[in-house]
Amino acid sequence: PAAIRRADYRPPTFTVDAIRLEFDLDPAETIVTAELSLRCLTETAFPLHLDGEDLTLLELSLDGTALDPAQHVDGAGRLVLHELPPRAVLRTRCRIAPEANSRLTGLYLSNGIFCTQCEAQGFRRITFFPDRPDVLATYDVTVRADAGSCPVLLSNGNCVDRQSLPDGRHMARWQDPFPKPSYLFALVAGRLDRLADTFTTRSGRQVDLHLYVEPGQAARAHCAMAALKQSMAWDEARFGLEYDLDIFNIVAVADFNSGAMENKSLNIFNAKYILADEATATDTDMELIEGVVAHEYFHNWTGNRVTCRDWFQLSLKEGLTVFRDQEFTADHRSRAVKRIRDVRTLRARQFPEDAGPLSHPVRPDTYVEINNFYTATVYEKGAEVIRMIHTILGEARFQAGMRLYLGRHDGQAATCEDFVAAMEEASGCDLVQFRRWYSQSGTPRVTAQWHVEGPASGAGPGAGGQALPDGGCLVLTLSQDTPPTADQAEKVPLDIPIRLALLDGEGRPIAAWLEEAADAAPDRSAPGEHLLRLTGPRQRFRFRPAEAQEHAPLPSLNCGFSAPVILHADYGDADDAFLMVRDPDAVNRWEAGQRYATRVLLRMAAAEDPAMAVDGRYVDAFGGLLRDEAMDPSFAAVAMVLPEEGYLADQMAVVDVDGLHAAREAMLRAIALAHRNVLLGMHARLQPARPYRADADQAALRAQRNAALALLGLLTEDAEVQRLVMAHYRDADNMTDRLAALTVLAHHGQEAARNLALADFEERYRGEALVLDKWLAVQAQAPRRDALATVRRLLDHPAFRLSNPNRVYALIGAFAMRNQWRFHAADGGGYAFLAEQVKKLDGLNRQVAARMAGAFGRWQRYDGPRQNLMRAALESIRDMPGLSRDTFEIVNKSLE
Ligand code: HT7
Ligand code: ZN
């Protein structure tokens, strides 16, 4: 399949000002009638092609003159128009088959509910249309369906008519006044319950909020409704952005390829991101729901009112909207913990993408299948790029930039360049070099070295006990380089904003002047903090403290993870042991602990017997964290988690799968053994008051208590501890606690306790598909030698269905992507299993198949025998006859 190139973008030669659509819904044969008001924009080169896929064209007319359908559809399924006046009305009547649509894009059925997914190119599976985001039309949609099976009929905009029809059918007509690209079209019809509420905007508009769910589920939609109202209020308060219609609908469906979709005024969600109550959803689920509801709502301005010119600009809406949803959560919960979670996600998902065969810039240059570009780079790194602009400009100038960008491009399809230009113009800041973040792939490495220079001491090495006399200074040298990536050999220096503080021997920020500050941005950061812009390959920064210092200052670098880089700094174990307790920047406090743990675990993995190489000083330092009762529990909960095996693997030139697993397990066990009583005390002390509340304070207590439980669970032979874990499971009055205990038992429990808990969970939640996904995932991620056999057995469990993406991610995805040790078992069983499943999935749902195939992405980082096994698995997929373009692109790039 041919690659599409950003450089080849051409504006459309004609547009569609308005479209009238009529749907006669039927599971097997739905008839779609479309009337397009076409207008030429330039000298049109004929023939014109309208996108179409899997459509049966029944009738065709141009300005009332019937044309022969057979003469106007080409071999690729597109509609061909040989000639067209400057303005024309094109009418088509097509047949489609929603019940046969297992790809879940276009119009399909989910548990008997008709629903659509049009981003990125699903509208062409509904009717013939220029299915590109820079063609914006108004939509007038009539939906007719059986009144019994489809009492609810929805589309975008306002409902302007509703009537009964003969033969038990009925209709509804919806008009959306805002011109929109086809990817934002939506239709839903089915039997649904509704949760209703209202929101009054700052300017006094009353908006009806309707949340539709499968029958009987409305009681589980309150968390999502509350999140929606909070999002609407927050967008007004922080960004000055109001909702623009009188109705906002959300529909939750069981079968959905991704998390949710921001269709204008009719968001469609994966039920996983709507349905929640304390009995079936964890605190983490609820935070995720809040974030996804907010994200989709925020798209109303960043994505819908201002959309993307072409799909290469995807990060224009996605990076910006992720940044907005991250800030929403940070403003409502712990800012530091939110940032730590986002950094963890970036490192777990985006850094490997940058370092692997699928590497691409935030604004890609080519793609074969656009659905493969909804990536961590476009979303998460894209959000980091926006965050860096925010850091450089500061909140007030950033908001001025937002106002200029949205005001200038409202109702248009824009580019990343338009966004940066608006930010630059509104702020007066120079972002010329900064633009390279959009075009250069790869994760920059920043190396930091420092030494003291002073009249008395002269130059000295590193920080530490050495004094910094009056008139002396600390010299910091920062250098950057970005290693070549699979898609780009040559790299250039980026404009990297580094926030930093200099800490004294107590961990307090020192007041210091930055000399030769020509390349530093104006200081808009917290007191005692500096913002440097590293723009060259190597720069020196001299800091002169206001007062003499007894000890040379220790720099706390990249505070708040101000730039998405890999930092190599002169820290030793003693520095990190100090910083993990004393650094005033919470993200860097966490970072120091992770860096220290990573060094220790890598050393242990390299030892002949990792269990015999446990570093006692790290175990002691960890004890310091545990004994700090003043620590914010939500921070303590993240600080108590060791770096994951996947992250540790990324730090090795050749991954030592078994060594890393043994080292991490040994360290966890050593921590649990050494601090057993402190952990038991923590578990007893942190029990939240009953009754259960889902709020952030209680959630933080549960998180820390469950982190203690996870460590204690390693003490398999300790009868008292094992009784405690069982009681934690049995007495849980919420899913957070029950799942935490189930995980401990399923991963480390003795056989009898493990089987008992898994059987109880299965029985207790029979028929609750979303809850049983947790049960599938816990077993798929178990660090047990029989994990693959269990996963294979679960493929036949009634709770599993290959046609549902949530089930696939819960079982197959969890095994391949979150069970590093077993997926990469030396016998290659994990690889053969994944290849088998990808091949089966490809015929059913190519988007999900392609995502699963991505698990092979970093095969070249493993040892020779594993490489051979993974290459063979990839080749077997590539060579499958009829393989989709989606999966082919991923597999082929991986093999290149
Ligand atoms: N903008 C939405 C992207 C999306 C999507 C992309 C490919 C295939 C299926 C999809 N469903 C939704 C979601 C978002 O980022 O808000
Ligand atoms: Zn989005």
C-alpha cells in the first residue's frame, strides 16, 4: 500500500456546504440517502473522486438527472464524477450492512444499538463523501427506525422534528448549525436509558445534559455526569470557553475501538469510561472516567470549533486536548501525582515508540494507515510540547495565545503551525527553534554536569561536602543530543526548557543569580527556581548564590519534568537518597527514588544471583519513605512503586528478561521483609472511615494502604500477612480494595488462596463484563510460569469474546504488553500466541489487530534467540494472505 505524504497536501478543489442525510435503519440492510450541495473552489481537475468503502450504490443523480451507478464507481470503491458545474446537488442512495460490520468503524451494531465511529475515515463507510477534515458542511439528518427496538434516535445538533410512522416505525430529524468535518458526524439508535441533568453556562445558556446507557445502567452514570459538569465549569474558569449548543449528549456502548469520540454534541463512549460505582469500579477507573469525559468535552473547542486541516495535524487537537485534560485533573486532584502518572505513561509508552521502529514526529510526515497514528507520540508527546510552550510563556501569555488561536481560526481547519504562530504573536516570545519539536522524532538526551568555582576554592568536582565561598559560583553545563531514529537519521538541537533549583544541605532552594543570562528565558517560575532554555548542543550556566554556602549546592534539574527528555546527571546513590526525601519539587522527589531504584535494580540484574545482591542501603532509604507519616498519601502511594520491568528493560542495551524479573521480585521481597511491621502499621492506620466515599482524600488513603498490601503480599510464607490479605479481599466494601487484594492473591498467593479468590471474584461478578475484564487482566499479568497456559484457557471462557476490543485488551493486550517476563519467555510461546491472535483478529477488527501487533515493536532489543523467534512471528503475520493495510504497516515497519 502506498504511503501518504504531508508534503503532498493540496486544498480541496470543491467543498460540500451542506449535506442532508436520511437513514432507514435495519441491521442487515440500512439505506442511506445523501444530498450533497457541492461547490467548486478552484479550477477543478476532472474526474472528481468521492471517498466510499463497502457501499452498494443503488441510485445516483446530479441536479435531478439520474446517472448510472455502475458507470460511476471505480475499482477502489470511490464515486467518480466526470464533470460538474460550479455548484451542483448530488444525490446518492446506498445500502450498508451494520450487523456485518465487525471493524467498529462507520455504522455498526453494539449489543443491538446502532452507533457510528467516523474518525478518522469511517464516514466513507456510510455514504460517498470527500472524507477529509478540511471539508466542513452543515448536517441535516433524518433517522427512521423500528420504534420498538430503537426508541432513542440521536444525531448531532438540535432535534427539530419527531414523528410516528406506519409499520411501527418512527423518525427524528436533527440539525447541526455548526459546519463540521465528516469525522465528527454521529448517529445512535437503540434501546437506551437516560440520566438527565442541566448546566447553566456563565452567559446564562441552559444546556440539557443527557447521558444514555444500556438499560438498567443509569445508576452507574452519576460519576460521568458529575465529571461533565465539572469540565464545563472548569473550561469557563480556566480557558474562558463556554459550551455553544442547548444540548449535550453522551452515549455509552459496549463495543468501541478506543476510549471515546468527541462527535459534535453527541459524544460516543466506550462504556468502560462511563459506567462506574464503588462496587464495580476502582478509584483509578473513576479518575480515568473524569479525565476522558473532560477530554472529549474539551474537544468541543480544541478539535471541533477549530479542527485539523489534514490528519498529519492530528496533534493540533489531540496534544492540546490532552494537555487541557491533564491540567483539569491537576487542578482537581494532586498536581504532583497527576504529573508523576503522566511522566510514567510517557516513559512507558512514548519513549519506547521514539526509540523503536515506529518512531515518528509529533506531526508525522507520512502514513500508510492513519488509524495507526493515534499514538503516544501524537497524544502524549504532543501534550508535552504544549506544556513546554506553557512553561516558556507562563499561564497569562499562554491564555492570550489560546484566545488568539481560537478567535482567528474559529470554524476553520488549522495546522500546528497556525497554533505556534498564534502563541508567538500573542506572547512576543520567540518559538522559531522550538518548532523543531513538531518535526523531529526521538527523545533528546540531556547531560548535566556541575562544579564549584570560587575565589578561595578554585574549580572543584561535583557537588557534595565542598563549600561554596562568598563570590564563588556553581557552574552547570548542559548538553543535548538526540540519537538517530528509525525514521530520521539526522538530528538538530532543540529548544529545551529546563526548570531547576539549587538546593542547600537541608534541601532548601538557594537564592542565586544566573550570570550571563542571555540565553535564559525571563524568570517566571517559583521563587528559588530558574527556567533555562537549552538551545545549543552545549551550554554553560553560572549561578552565583546570594550568600556563601557551607555545602556546594545540589541542582534539582528538570523540575516538574519540564521537558520530555532523558536526563543523565552526576547524581550518585547518596544524592538520590537525599533528594528522594528532601527535594521540594515533588516530581523530582519521586524521580530521585526511581533513579536510585533503577540503578540498584540494574546492578542486581547483572549479578549472578540477583536475590543475593540486594542493596541494603536502598532498602533502608525506602524505609525512610515508609516511616514519613506526614507524607501526602497519594504521593506515598506512587513513591512506593518500583520502576516497572518494561521501563527497566528500556535501560539495557540487551534486555535481560529473567535477570530483571528476579532482581525486582527480590527487591520487593527484601523491602517487605525489612519493613514488615511498618507496612502492617500503615495498613492498619490508613483504613478510610466508613462509609465509602469516592473523593480524592479517601482514594489517596486507599492507594497508599493498597501499596502497603502489595508489598506485604510478597511474604507468601507469613501466615499472619496472608490472613490479612484474605481479610482485605473478603471485607472490601469497594472495588479498589477488592481488586488490590485479588491482584496480590492471584500474583503471589498460595495455590488454595489464589484459586479461592479467583473463583469467588468470577462468581460474584458473573455477567458484569467490565468487571470480569479486570479478572482477565489480573490473570494475564500474573508473574507465574503458567500465565500463558491460563491466558489460552481463558480464551474459551464465556466472559471472553474476540470481537470486543475491551476483552482483547484485557486478556491478550495485558499479557503481551504488561507481562514482560512471561510474554518474553525464552521458549517463544508468548510470541507464537500473539501472532496467532493477531492473525485471527485481523479479519475481524484490523484496528485492534494492528495495535496488538505493536507489542513486537522492540524485538531488536532482545537477545539473539528471542530476536529470531519474534522475527519469525512477525514474518508469519506479514505473509498472511489478505492481511489488512493497518496490520501490514505495523508489522512491515517493525521488520525493516
Ligand atoms: N478523537 C478520538 C479518536 C478516536 C479514534 C481514532 C481511531 C479509531 C477509533 C477512534 N475512536 C476515537 C478520541 C479522542 O482522542 O478524543
Ligand atoms: Zn482526543
